[in-house]
Amino acid sequence: MKHKIEPPRFDTPAGKRVLIEAGDWAQQESLSRILEKAGYQTACCDGPEDGARCGLVAGSGCSGCSDADVVVHTLRHSDPRNREVLLEIRKRFPDLPLIVEVPGPRVERYPDDFAGCIVIPQPMTTSRLLAAVSEATGSSVGEP
């Protein structure tokens, strides 16, 4: 039986909050450290890649998305479950800025999936991540 993903939670309501969706724990840690060093608050979600079901897709919602100021989505778009999560975020939270790290050919093949997103071609760099989050939140880098 597939279990539902526990919604990620932010520690405090203060500051700009970034939800990181990454299936790899090391990537979550790396992105969190970069963003927290710049002054952002982070929460992480593994996504459905471990066999769990996303609450958004299951219809129960996601406090991580509803509490976030921006989402950084690095889940593999080639996995239909991850694509479903991306589309559900766009549908349920149309005003929530969504930064997506994805290979360029995927963007060309599925342009509608990424319409309105800030797309960062793989591999994402620290400077590009910080610039995208700054753009999405309307803050200066290092001043969330």
C-alpha cells in the first residue's frame, strides 16, 4: 500500500519561505544550505519518487505549498508522478512562483508544463538558484 507524503512544514512564519522538492537527500541538503545561508527559510519534500503519494495529487492539499513564497522543483520530469505533482502545483497555486530545474530538451518537448515557471536548465548553479529565488520573491539576494 502506498503511503501519503507528509506535508513539509516551515519552522516559523517569518521570512521568505522556499519549499524544495528534490528526490535526493543530498540535493535537498545542498539547496537548503545555499538558501538558508542567503537568509531564506526552507522546507523539503522528497516527492513521490519513493512510492509515496503526493497530498496535492491525492486531493488533501499541501501545507508546504500553501505556506511557501516560492517552490524550487527539481524532481525528474520524466517520471509521470513528478510531472503530475508539477502540474497540480501550477493548477492549485497559480500565483505561487515555481522554479524548475529541468533538462532543456524536456522544456522544448513539454512547453505547456513549464509555462509561467522560472526554468533553470540542468545543472543548476548556486548563482542561478539565488537569482531565480530573488526574482521570484521580489527580494535582493541575501535580503529575503
